Amino acid sequence: MVRLISNRALLLPVESFWKLLHTSHREIWEGVRAGNPSLPVAKTMASMLVSPFRPLGRSAMSRLIRAVPTALIDELLRPHDADYVWPVGVTWIGLFSSGLFHHKAAKAFWVQFVRDATVLNAETLRAGQGLEENWRRYASSPLVSRFGCAALRAKSAPDSTQREDNEASVDQVISSVLTADALTVLLRLLAWYVADTVVENFWEAVERDGMSELIPFGGVIPVYKPLSGEWSNPMLGALEHLAKLCDWQRKQKVTTYLGNRWANSSAPEGVDGPARIKLLRYWVQAKKGRPKFQTFLDLVGAVTKESPRLKDADPGGRAYDAWIQASVLRLGETLALVRLHLTHIGLTHDEVASVMSAYAQEYRFARTQLGRPMSARD
């Protein structure tokens, strides 16, 4: 009998990750298909997920099989001696083995992490051991210490007496720690993805422009400012990152500058500058719902159309750069919500800052592992 493991320590299900980014299987699949048009369309793939199950046709299945990387097939066929399956880990290994990373070192690092996390969830943490014992095992796990939030490692394990006295409070502490650790892992994963992309696709430009010691997208990571008692706004940082590509001189607010540029470039009939500016302000204030990724792409395409820095890029290069800039906007928008959520569940400013600092720490580590180390910090 094979046991299905339902624990989710250190890793959110991939589906929850897509939800966090306000995207979907369909949107992700269409993005993948843009780089590999031979794949079946999203509508065809969606038919596999409906109930009752509808198998793919011979042609669609053939095209899908041809597109599957050999590394993924090898991983799926790898023998496993355990009597359990952790579905969360299986889907992540599939993602890591499917071409997410360019470098073997990055893929191997994260596949090994998932294998270790599988042991943590299936063997270290067991339903019959009780909360107190499982919490002790989790808190003392080297894997949690390496990948989780450093500031939360000092949280003491609740004993049975504490839980009897205030069960809801203890459960909230445990839940907040598990949430913060899982989000810290995602920030570490982001750092590896950025480092892998920089080293593979942009290293010549990085060296040419003297940017090898800079951590990309640092302005999009929330930072606490003790003097003002406020957090930086990652959505505002993402918009400023985009505006700099368009030679923004800071003579106007970034929302005014980009809003007018957006309206002047491609505004539909009836949509003017003030409306665009108001929309961007809503984004900064996290109001009126979450923007669609296509809206980010529309903004990027409109404001960078005449950018001197991008005018010489080929169409394929411009499309890829637009996707990256739109992804930065999504990252800023998501991290603003993540920061608010971590505060809402009871983390202190120092603890939230520790979660966010994992990105820079892991980026430096990843660069070293990928053969492009940064200088030692003072």
C-alpha cells in the first residue's frame, strides 16, 4: 500500500504558487507554448483536467511526448524504494526537470531540495507522533534551518501544557512559522531563477555595464525603514524599474510619467492619461483587485516602444524583454501582498525582514554555485 503524504512543510503546492502569482495553468501553458508552438494548445490540455477524464488525441499526445525533456522522463522513471508518494514534491520535481533552469547545477540543487523535503514531510513528520514531537522535529531539522526563515528559528516549541492553556494561540504561531518558511523557500527559488537567467542570458551585458556586483530587482524586495517606521513599496519599485528603461528623470511621479506615456502610445478610444495614472496609483495602493498579466504586458509594450535602450532589439528579443519586465511588475505586486499577509499573521518587522532578506542571500550563493561568484561583503 502506497501512502499519499498530505503535509506541506517548506513547499506550497505548485497550484498554490500559481494562485499566489495570480496566474493559472492555462496562462502558464500558453507562455510555454509561445516558445514551443508544436505543443498542444491550452484548451486541449485543459480537457485532460476535466471530469470525466478526456484523453488527448493521438496527434496531440505525440506532440506532447516529443516536447517532454529527456531529463523529466528520466526523473519520472527513477526507481523509488519508499512506500509513499508526496504529490507536492512530485509536481515540483517535474517543474524543475522540465527546463525551468538553464544550468544543471541549479536543477540538481532544487531537485535535491525537493527530495530532502519529501523525507521531511513523509518520514520526519508523522501523524501519529503528536503536534509537540512533530514541531520539535521540524524546528530541529537541518533542512528547515538552511531554507527557512532564519529569524524564526528562535521560536520555541510549544509543550502540551502551553497548548492546553491556549490552543488557538499556539496553533497560530505554528501556522505563521510554516507560512513564513514556505514563502522564504519561494524567495530562495526566485533568487536561483534570476541568477540562472542572468548568467545564461545577460552575463556579457552585466560585465560590460559593470553590474556584476548588483543584485537584480533589489528595489522590488520590501525593505523596512526603521527611521520612518514604514516599508518600501515593491509595486512602486517595480514601476520605477520600468520607468528607468524609458529614461525617466524623476521630474514627475513615476505613476504620472508612465501613465501619460501609456496613454499617448496606445490608449484605446475613451481612455486618457488621467485614467491610466489613476490605474497605476491603484496598483501602488493595492486597490481595485489584482491586475492581469496581459495588462502588465500591455503597459510594458506601450511605454518601451520608443525607448532608446530597446529600439535596436530584434522582435524576439523585445518580446522576451517585455515578458521579463511584466514579470517584475507581477513580482512587485505579489510581494506587496505577501508582506501585508506576513504582518497580518503576526510576524514582527524583523521577522518579515528576515523572510525578504533570503532573496539577496540566496542570490549570492547561487551565483557562486553557477561559477560567477560575487565579491565578499565587508
